[in-house]
Amino acid sequence: MAVGLRGYPFRELSRNEDGAREEAKSGWALAKGSILTDWPLRQINQPTLRHATPRHAMDSKEFRRRGTEMVEYICNYLETLEERRVTPCVEPGYLRHQLPDEAPEDPEPWDKIMQDVEDKIMPGVTHWQHPRFHAYFPSGNSFPSILGDMLSDGIGCIGFSWAASPACTELETIVLDWLGKAIGLPDSFLALKPGSRGGGVIQTSASECVLVTMLAARAQAIKYLKQQHPFVEEGHLLSKLMAYCSKEAHSCVEKAAMISFVKLRILEPDEKCCLRADTLIKAMEEDEQQGLIPFFVSTTLGTTGSCAFDDLAEIGEALQRFPSVWLHVDAAYAGNAFICPELKYLLKGIQYADSFNTNPNKWLLTNFDCSTLWVRDRIRLTSALVVDPLYLQHGYTDSAIDYRHWGVPLSRRFRSLKLWFVLRSYGITGLQAYIRHHIELAKRFETLVLKDSRFEVCNDVRLGLVCFRLKGTDRINEKLLSSINASGKLHMVPASVNDTYVIRFCAVAQNAKVEDIDYAWDVITDFASEILEKEQADEVSEIVDRRKTHTLAQKRSFFVRMVSDPKIYNPAINKAQTPHRMSTELTSPGHDGTVVTVQSPKTPGSATWISWPLAFLFASADDGTKNDVTLRFRHLDTMMRLSASRRNSATGGSSPSPEGENGITLLKSPKKSPILMRKRGTSPNPPAGAGSTNNGQAK
């Protein structure tokens, strides 16, 4: 390869028909303005690549063209979202088979890259800005925010300290004070208020906000305990620390406790999913009796599951008994709504908090990542996270804020630009109108749910989230949600409210309309009707199957059923040896010594009956007791029961009947059926000698 004197490779550039620079198929082009083209050439085996621009690199002229195309693509995407499925219809690993195993060796045309975006990337995208997307919470998005991020990326500064980029640091401080005032935070949380020790910072997410505040609280607690117990190891003190949150709190609190190596006690809220002060104080007192040390409480205003609100005022007042406990308020979603005057009542008790966070990238039309955190005392926060090597120090450390001490990462993007763009483009009134519109849409959906007696609302709808369910089992609601999501017509997610499975419906899209809510409700009710009809059909089928099974069982041999368990068929057997409930008795001795008692019931059906031939199986002829098994002759309205005569086997009467294993005496049955005899007009008692027996057995 031909190179310049200092070893930098280059190639001559030609121009195509459009006037754009075109590189050769191999090699590298020199950076614009390089003086190396004037030096003699020589050959080397390993060319140095510094200060060289890759061929097919995008210059400012092409960037203008491609940037215009990208803006057009984004606008087109957002305007035609309704034509796409809300969720992708793909399986895990779908993209791996469509892309090469390795990065390309040679540059590829931009048009081919964008074609792959549409053909391979978009089929696997869940469209969070879709008007049919009602899961989770809103994902902030607006054109001013996109442009702010574009400018931030173009500037490309890493504002970890004031010296690294003064504008990056100072704009963040100012914008956070703007937003804090609009929300209604106390002056002690604002950095630029005279005498304030607090301030705000932009973090990546609410999870990071909770983590850094827990780390700060841990450092404060260890420092306090170390003063009381200077000779105790910090590791031992750390093992005693206990944090608290509600069961409805976000899972990031549990993750923060894991990272911080502290214990976390998760408390039960009340029936409205609200953490109450008495529950918290009781748990803290119990832990203190066990030798543990409460140090951190995370409360939530607007829980993820049902948008419930912990009783911040009650909890804050109760925690005055524990001055060393850090009280954090997580209002990732709901905190944005506090810019509306009519919703500031939900912030009651904020004066007791040590820190507060909310996410403009949820409900203030600002793109991710933009989670804002305010603290009452920034020194307590930074002292837990400060690391100050020489190469990061500068001469204005004492008079300026260095945000590298306010969080986990060192490097920080110019994120305040997009929030600044949004606040100025919409104004507070524009953002208030946007939030109120979403609340109105949620209220409309709540009204639709309440009008349908098959459904119920499961949360207190104050903001833009409605939790609802079909009346019935959790299983049928799971089936409803999975069917809707699988169709691609809507996308929602479930939650557990008071240990009950519910479906969350949130107004999400920036330009959501009433028609979108009505469409969503039509889809939900259509699927619900279909599932309920199928459930009813399944129940009917199950009943029919049970009846078939029961009928088959009834058709089994009568004798088999009686022998296997006669008590099931004739409950009267269980009542043997109890007084009869018959009104009249006619007793007559039989020819073989058996006494037959014919009874007339007081009311029809007052006693159960069995076929009379089998009744002899349950009569005892030896114990001389009266058997209360009632009999009924078929086709007769009379009933009877059998009593064995008092026979003395020692006197030489008929030989005793054989007994079964259970002591049941098998008695002799009559030679002729009384029914047949009655029909013929003869007496049921034959003349003497007519019914002779042989060794006690009937002929």
C-alpha cells in the first residue's frame, strides 16, 4: 500500500456522478486537510491507521442527506404505527439466524443498513408509542426531546465534573430546580435557593436513584454507629442494618438491598395497598428488640402494580422518633403529575423526606434515560460516593458541583438538554394539559368497566392507571389477558393487587384519543364474551360427562353395589338398632319361625327401602334383637321389617344359617313371593307341612 512519509495510508479520491466523494474498493483515505499527500511515498508492510478516515465514512454532506431521511423515517414510523402489530410475533433467537455471525470486514452501503432495519429489526420491536399499547407506564417521547438527544450526541461531551463541561453541569442544576419548583418540592431540595444544602441530579433510572440513596443512608448509619462503637468492625455493624419497604414497592428496592449487603423487611400494606405508619413502626420496634438497626425506609407514591399511595404524612411524622433513619420517596410515575395544582395533595408529607425521585421519561414527554433525584442534604449523598483521584480534580471543586460524586457512573451524557427542550417547548401548562388528558382517558375506561356487570375495577383510579378483572377466578383472567396479547390488537400486563390477579390498563400514547380507549374496550369485551361462552360450554360438557359417569355407575349390578358398600345405597342400614318411625305395626308369625311385621308409613317416602329378598342378608336370627332394616314389597304401598324369632339352637330346631365374615346371618327366604300369592288370592301362610325344610334349607 502506498503511504506517506510518516506511514499514514491514503488513496486518491474520485467523484461520482452526484459529486459525492467515492473511495476505492480497498485501502483508507486520508483525513481532510492532511499534509501527507505532499510527501514522497514508500512501501511498508504494516501501515499505521491513525488519523485516517475509513472508506465509505459519512461526511457532513451525506449526514445532512441521511439525517433528513432519518427524520422522515421517524415521522413516518410514528404516523403509521396503527398499521403495525403492537407486539412482535417472533420467538427467542429470531434475529440470530438473520444476521451474520461476525461483523462485516468491509463497509456496507447505508441504504442496505436501513433496509435491514425495516426487514429484520422492526419485526422484533414492541411498539411502546403505539396507541394500542397499554402496558407498564408511558415511555416518554416527543420531537423536542428527540432533537435534544440529537444535539447532546452531536456535542458528545462527558460532563462528569464542572471542569469537564461547565454548561453540562450548570444546565442540569438549573433545570432540576425548575422542575422541583413545578412539582412543589420544599426549598431545601433546590440547589440554588439561598441557604439550601440540597439539589437535584439526573440519573439513569429510578432503580439507580433508590440505590444511591440507600448507599448514602448506609454510609450515614455506619458513621453514626462507629462513633458509638469505635472498636466494632464495620462488617459487623453492616450486618445489623435493616431497610423497610411495602410489598407494593418496586423490585428495585430489593435489588438495591442486595447490592448494598443490607437486610430488607417487606411489609404488608392495607386493603388499599397503602403502607401505614403503625405497620412500619411495629416492625421497626420488633427489629430493635432483636438487636437490628433500622436505617432506611422507601415509600412509594404511585406503585407500579396499582398506582397506590403510601401514607407519607403519617409515616414521616412517625419516623421523627427515629432521626437517623433515611426516608426516601419513590414517585417514578406519579411524581410528574404533581405539576398539576389539583394533584399536589398527593405529595402531602414531603417535608419529612430526605430524598425524592420521579421519571420525566415516563410522563413528561422526555425520552429515556432521564430520572430525576433530589436530596435534602447533598453532602450526605456525596460523602458516600466521593472518589477523587488527582486526574479528576480541578480548581473550582469548592465552588462548583461535580455530578460524578452524585451517582455510580463517572461518565455522564448531556441529558439536561432534552429536558430543557421539553420544558421550554411545551411549558408547564402544555405538560399539565397532557397529563390531565391521560387522566381523563383513564376515567373513561373506568366508566366503561363499571358499566359492564361482568367486570370489576380493583384500584382507586386517581391518575392514568386502571386495574380491572373479570369477576371470577384468576385462571379465567389469565386466559383473557393471554388471548388479547396473543392477538396483537392490544398489549397489557398483569399485576397482583391484594393477592388477586388483575389486568393493568394504562393510558400511554402521547396522542391517545377517546377512540383508542373505546377500541380497546371493544377488544376486551369481545374476547371476554368468547372466553365466557367457552367456559360455560366447558362447564355444561363437564356436567354431561359427570351425568354419563353417574348413569353408568347406576347401571352396575344391584347386587354388586349392595355387597360392596350397602351403606351408600341404603342409608337406613346405618340407623339399625334405632327406633322405627312407623305409625302402625301388624305382626304375624311365619311358618318357619320368622316374624313378619307389616307397617304403614306416616307419610309416603318417610323411610328408605331395599329389595326384600336382599333384606334377609342383613337380618340376624341368632341374637334375638330386632333388625330395623325396613322393607317394601315391590308394587305395594306397604312396608315391612324382619325380626328374628328367639330360637334356641340347643333345642334342636332348624340348623342355624351360615354366617358371613361380618357376622351377617343368611336367613331362609320364603318359598313363594308374597306378591304372587296375593295376586292369586291365596294366603301367604301355607298349610302345615307344606313348607318343609331339609336341614334348615328351603327347597
